Amino acid sequence: MTRIALDEPFDLHAHREGFKLIRQGGETLSLANRDDYECPACGRVFERLFVAERETVTFGSAPDSPVCLARTPTQLLVCTHP
């Protein structure tokens, strides 16, 4: 298993074989973890990854599973766990 690094921005193209794109907006990505990547915050395998380049993000509803937050130099990463 591979842990996502926080010392540089997350690059979907470098990890494209391990993720399935769910939704892409101007400054956000929603991805499903297909390759058992480990959460950069807690080290456990996560289910979904949300990547935001904006300074603020509002979610319409809260997930019903644990959530971890991590920060790269330019992005906020939100991992949801099963």
C-alpha cells in the first residue's frame, strides 16, 4: 500500500490507475480509491478522496463515515473511510 505524500500537491495523473474519477469541478476533484492508497492523516486505507484547491469548501451533507483532513502546500485533501 502507498501513502499519499503531503510535501507536494496531489497529482491525479501520477495516480490515475489507482483512482476512479467521480466528479471534477474547476478547483475540486472527487475520487474513489481503487488501489488501497493509505490516508495521509491516519495511515488507514480510505474509500474516497476529495481534493480542493480553494481556500474554503462547503459540503451539502456530512458523510456517515470517519473523515480525515490533510493539507498539501496548495490543496486540502479530505479522505472518507469505510
